[in-house]
Amino acid sequence: MKICMIGSGYVGLVSGACFSDFGWDVTCVDKDVAKVESLRAGEVPIYEPGLDELLARNIAAGRLSFTTDVASTVPEADIVFLAVGTPMRRGDGYADLSYVYSAVEEIAPHLRGFTVITTKSTVPVGTSREIERRLRKVNPAADFAVASNPEFLREGSAIQDFTHPDRVLIGCDDERGEAVMRRLYQPLALRNAPIMAVSRESAELAKYAANAFLAMKISFINEIADVCEAVGANVQEVADAVGRDGRIGGKFLHPGPGYGGSCFPKDVSAIIRTAREARAPLSLIEQVQRVNDERKIAMVPRIEAALGGTLDGKSIAVLGVTFKPNTDDMREAPSLTIVPMLQERGAAVRVYDPQGRLHGEEMLPGVTWARDGVDAATDVDAVVILTEWNEFRALDLARLRQVMRGDVMVDLRNIFKGDDAEAAGFRYDSIGRPNAAATGHAAAEEAAE
């Protein structure tokens, strides 16, 4: 089976590499000449654990290639995936489909034989029908089916998610198209992965609904954390008790400074807009969005209070600026709200993130970048933990406190035990739990997108 993957961003690159590892012949097409050349050389433009090895193995085997030439790739393909960006559109929060439709116009003249055109990008309900209309307008004689095959990949765990999925969703109204898609995923079906065939509209909406529900769990536990602080309960004990209910589950019940990333913010916004246009407003999800926006802002007065009520003239070390660990993705990260607000209130900010500097230098102007956590904490008044990278859990708290000028730690991810931090000499503040003799909990590393 021959696959053409239009777009070699996060979704296209991971999907293309995994499909080639199934044994299929995959060509990734991208307009960025420099990116294509670097990928051919085995250079990976994003950070995703295991992706570099996966790419190298399949490039060497001749199953994975990269090109800028649509005309030479589409005619030979059994499946053409659309894996281009669908960012939030400015002004109305709707998904910007201009890249999708541009790709459709480009591939339409080159279709030869029966071809399945499949959206891998997250697209609003009705997009596959519009793609079909546009294809037929440009190439009325083409023999094709349009399908929706949304991805459910977590950044930092994408390869595991792709190869061991909770489900594979195939939205297709054409029997031939569905048969091709089932053949594509046969390697997973042989391992008993659930392959679900649904309508195109259901597939398109399911991706948005899933992300909106996960975002709701995050906003829910953040509000419960506030109640815990007010009444003296421990949010981690509450979340553990709630999460053990099989109807609810414990994932995404970890309080923090709000969700971010490439998926949740834009997908929540897009499903809100879709629902409004359909005259079936999602008031609950609209509230989730508002709670999350306010959550990020509320972290700054919290840090300010921990420092005695003022940030002016203070030096603060921020550990972690990516929206979650095991990624270099900064999109909609809480740090993009919190760090500038700290600076606006007079604080000097030192930053360390294992992978965040590449994008963070441009997105967080005016900060000082450190080489590690201890370097970031040297001579600062406070340490603020924004991202729960595993290496932060291994920090020597006594050493960290020793190099600091002050003694404040604001742990917005609850990665430490309160009694351990206080024993090391910190005035310790965490989310939703008593700060003296706190029980501690290793916050889970699942999130987004």
C-alpha cells in the first residue's frame, strides 16, 4: 500500500513514520524545502521521544521518503492523508481550514485510479463533505472517496499511542474507501486494537468532543483544588478517591496552572463555535474555556502573595515552560501568560526547560535562560515549577535552597512533598493541599492535545 502524507508537521511526521513501520510505502510531502532536506538527512525538527530512531530505521529501509513534489506522489497513492495545520482563526476562534483546502486544490488534478482522501488533521464537522465538493469541482472524472481518520496522540507519548491505540476511528460512507482504510490498519487489528467504522460527521465531532471532555476534567479538578484550599482538604486525596470510580477514571485529574498545547485550546474553541452555528450551544464547555483562561492569570497573584505581596525587584526561577513534559511545544502554554505577567509586575525571570529553549527564546523575550535547574535557582528569591519534567523531581532540594537568595517555592504541579520541601528550608506553596506535611504525589504526565 502506498501512502501520501500531505504535511510533515507533528501529526504528519509521527503518523507517516508509524505507517512506514507497519511496512507501508510512505511519502511525506511538504512545501518547506529546508524541512524536506533536513528530514532526508535524518534530522528531526520536533522533539518526540523515539521519533528520531523510528525515522532513521524506515528511511534506511526505503519505506519512508520526503519530497516537495505533489504531482509525482499523489497519482501513485492508494491513500492521501491531509495532515496540515488547522490553527485557531483570529477573531472568531474557529478552525482555520485554509491549509486544508489549499492542499485539496493542489492534489485534485493529480488523482489517478481509486484513491482515498483522508483527513488526519482535526477538522470541524462537515469538512470532509466540503473536501469532496471541492475535489469534484476541480476534477469531476476522479474516482475517490473522502474519509475522516482523526488522530488521538498525546505529545510526548505519540508513538505508543499510535501503535497501541484505545481505538482507531474511520469515518467513511463509501464501502471501497472503508475497505482500504481497514487494510491500512490491519497490523493494529491483528493485535486486537478496536477499529471503529462510523459516519464522517461522527468521526469529525468525536475528536473535538474527546478533547473538550478532557479539558473539562482539567478545569474541574482545578476548581476543586481551590475548594480544597478553602476548606482544608487535600486535592490529591480527593482526586484519587474520585478517579477510582470506574465511571470517571483518574487521568487528567491533576491540578495545575491550566491546560495549553496544540490541541485543547483550539479544539475547545472550535467546538464552541460549531455548536453556536448549529444553534446547540455548549454552555458547559464555554465555561471550561473561561475557567482555564482565568486559571493562568490567577497563578501570578498566588506567586506574588508567596513573596510577601510584591514582585517588584524580585528574581524568580521558572522551571519548565513547555505546555507539558516530553515535548518542545510551547503553544498556548501557561508560561506564555504567567512569565510576561511576572515581568510586567517588576520581576526578573530566569528560566530552565529541558526542551523549551528552541521556541521559548522568541516567545519569552527578556528572560534569562539557564543551563539546568540549579543554575536557574542561583541567587533568586523564589522558584516556580510550571512543567512537571521528571528531572525536576530528582532535584536536590537542599542544594537548590542553598544556591538561592530567598526561600520561596511555588509548586504549581505538586511534584514535591510539602514536608520534604520544608525540611530543605523552603516556604512551600502547592496547589489544593495543606502545605505542612503534605502527602505528595507524582503528577501524571498525560495532557493534551
